[in-house]
Amino acid sequence: MAGIAIITGASGGIGSIFTDRISAMEDIDEIWAVGRNPGKMEALGSAYPKVVPVVTDLSDGKCEVLSSMLKSSAPDVRILINNAGVGFMEAFDKMPVEHILQVCNINCTVPAVIMSAVLPYMTEGSRVINISSASSFQPNPYLAMYSASKVFLKNLSRAVNKELKSRGITVTSVCPGWVDTGMLPKEVNGRKIRFAGMIKPERVVDKALKDSAKGRDMSVPGFFAKYFRIYSKVTPTRIVMDQWVAIIGKYV
Ligand SMILES: NC(=O)c1ccc[n+]([C@@H]2O[C@H](COP(=O)([O-])OP(=O)(O)OC[C@H]3O[C@@H](n4cnc5c(N)ncnc54)[C@H](OP(=O)(O)O)[C@@H]3O)[C@@H](O)[C@H]2O)c1
């Protein structure tokens, strides 16, 4: 039976590549593409006939539009991609409360709420892909809220994956290093930023889809993120943080 896919943050970066790849899947006949920008969502709908644009801002953490769509159509959800995310590179003591709330709501509350709303409409073989980050491998000063939020999403995903084994549903946490998308600032305070080991979003998406199809609970694309995962496990956290501050401190 054909089913649907749901992708948040579908209009840009990693989300738009997921939309492209999933629209080619024969067992998916509709993609509910969630984004907040009406123009971008309309363009996505014109480019991909399977796309049903769901225009909504996820900042309040509620995703009510999606919940009511699920209730009214009771679809067979084959794939959920919790991809929308935000990050602010700034010192915590200068961070406005709105930024704190946005990171908590969009990176943590939204994926948890959507996963919970979608699970009743998933069956054996359905899969959830949650986009965490290599920032979840250690605390990142000046990206403190972001790295903390990605730890939340990684641990939530792996724990729920374990719980859902008996239902045959896989939850995969995707942890890329730097990815070449609009999320990364080209410069901060007039200084051009160099992102070590940056990879293309296509690489993240293709590996995530493969790993999730294999039932893996983690997907770590690219040499840099793989190396960093091991390095941060075997190196004292204070040293990893000092090295991070030495690299990133000059920009903030
Ligand atoms: N880029 C990296 O280096 C990197 C590394 C590791 C993990 N990630 C993660 O990958 C995911 C995708 O990021 P990306 O790099 O593809 O960045 P991106 O190009 O900025 O895409 C982020 C997407 O999230 C959407 N979004 C942001 N705030 C939203 C809101 N309030 N309501 C609805 N949608 C909202 C954006 O919509 P608009 O187009 O309307 O802004 C956009 O479609 C994020 O979870 C990010 O944390 C990124």
C-alpha cells in the first residue's frame, strides 16, 4: 500500500534534498512538506508533484496544523524526517530569550511532538529520521544551546528506536559535521569562516536513507564527523572544549 512521507524544514538545505530523494520513491505517493515560507513552499510544490505544502512556523513548538491533518486523513506514514532546526553562534550570557526558546522548541519539542503525533499512523517498516548533529558528541561553547539540543534529539531518537523494535519501526539519529547549506554563516563579525571537513547535503541524505533502511539507530556521514565521534569519546571533554574554543573563539 502506498503511503506518505512528512518532512520538516523541507524548503532548504538538507530538507530539500530529502524531498528530492523521497519524491522518487515508488511506495510514497504524497510528501507533506512543512516549512514557514509560503513562497518557498509554493515553489517546492510546483517542482515536485507529490509535495503537499504545509505552511506553518514551528517556533511555538505545537505543530497543530500537522496534528489536525493527521487526525482528519489518518494516513499510512512510511517516513518522517524531523529536519527543521536552528542554531545561533553566540555567548550564552548575551543570548536573547527568544533564541533560547526557538532552539528548545524547534530542535527539541517539535521533533518529539511530531514523532508522538505520527506514531499511531505508522506500521511495521515505517521509519523516523531525526537530524541531530556532530555537535551532540561534546558540549560546544558559543553554540551551547544548539549542542545541548542535539544531544536531546540524539538520545531521544536512540531510546525510542529501542522501544519501537517490537513494532518494527526504526528511528535513526543523523549526526553530520559541517554541511554546506544556508544555515552556516559565511562570516561572523566580518571574519570569513572556514568549516573543516564540510560535506554536501546530498551525502548526508543518501547515507541517512541507507542507514535507516538498514535499521541503524545512528547515521554519521563523512570522515570528519566519524573521526570526531571517536576522538570525543577517547579525549577528556575539557580538552575537546578548549580546542573548540581555540578555533571558534576568534569569531565570536
Ligand atoms: N548545516 C550544517 O552544518 C548542519 C550540521 C549538522 C546538523 N544540521 C542540522 O540539519 C538540519 C537542517 O539544516 P540545514 O543545514 O539544511 O539548514 P537550513 O538550510 O537553514 O534549513 C533549515 C530548515 O528548517 C526550516 N526552519 C527553520 N526554522 C523554522 C521554523 N520556525 N518553522 C518552520 N521551519 C523552520 C527552514 O525554513 P526556512 O527556509 O523558512 O528558513 C529550513 O527549511 C537542522 O536540524 C540542522 O540543525 C546542520
